[in-house]
Amino acid sequence: MQAESWQTAEVPGPTKALVITKPEVVVAMVKRAKRPILIVGHEAVDIDAGNEKLIDYTINLAKTAHIPVVATAHIVGEFLKRGFPPAGWMPAVDITNRLRDPEWKGLDGKGRYDVALFTGIPYYMQWILFSTLKHFALNLKTISLDRFYQPNATWSFPNLSVKDWNENLGAILSKLGGE
């Protein structure tokens, strides 16, 4: 399946993200990952993901799949209000720079991450973050969990309706053993 960038006039280059046609793709990537990480941006507080906010979905995903979370921007307080302390808190550009740094040993000092899932960060910013990782973090697989196609990620949903996106997110969580 071929997908087009949601943001027009941006040219990702010859290597584009593989399209997530089934939620099982994400489930398999997360289960296979030795060291996954979830980066959550400020938009997660306002976006509805089914019957809950995207931030609540990410908390359920992190707990179910045992994935450390990095809260970006100012949403660390939103995680704490929900009784979920993230593993780290830093600007999105900072975590991206650390993910591309071959010397960085992770938030816990146990080594580099092999899969990074991103959600809740503005589209135009994710575009640049994924482009950086695509070119400078060659051993890292990236997954966009947002509903618009991100060609610079390794894997991305195509441009989806809210209904289809919510169904895919729910399927990922349930297939990982969550609620």
C-alpha cells in the first residue's frame, strides 16, 4: 500500500515509511523489541482516542507492554495527575538527539533502544524528528502512532479517519493484552 504525506509540499526522499495496514504489525514490533520506548507529546492531552484521551491510551499501552515513557513539553504534570510517573521528561528534540547518539545508554543506563514509538507531537515537528532518526540512528526502528502518514518514520499508519485510527489503537492494546 502506498500512502501520501498528510503535509503537502514536503518531500521525504526515496525511502518512505512502511504502511501499517494491520494493527498486528505494531504488536509484532513491540513484542519483538528488546528495548522499546514511547515518546508522548503535548497534543496527547487534547486528542480523543476512542473512549479516552490519547494520554490515557499511552499510559495503558506503556503499562501493558512494559514500555518506558518519555513525556515531552509540559505534559509530565498530566501523567503525574493520572498517577503515572514517566521514565523521563525532556523536550522532543532532546530525546531525538539522545536516540541518535550511539554513546547514550538509555534512561536507565542499560543500553540503546531498538524501537521508538511516537505520538501526540505536532505533525510538522514529528516530520523533522523522524527525518533526523532516519538518517542518523540507523539501528533504531521508529513507529508513528498518530493518524496521519509520517513518511520519515520506519512504520506509519496511512492517513486515517478518526474512527479507523481509534479502532487500530484499540486493537493494538487488546492484542498486547490490555483493556
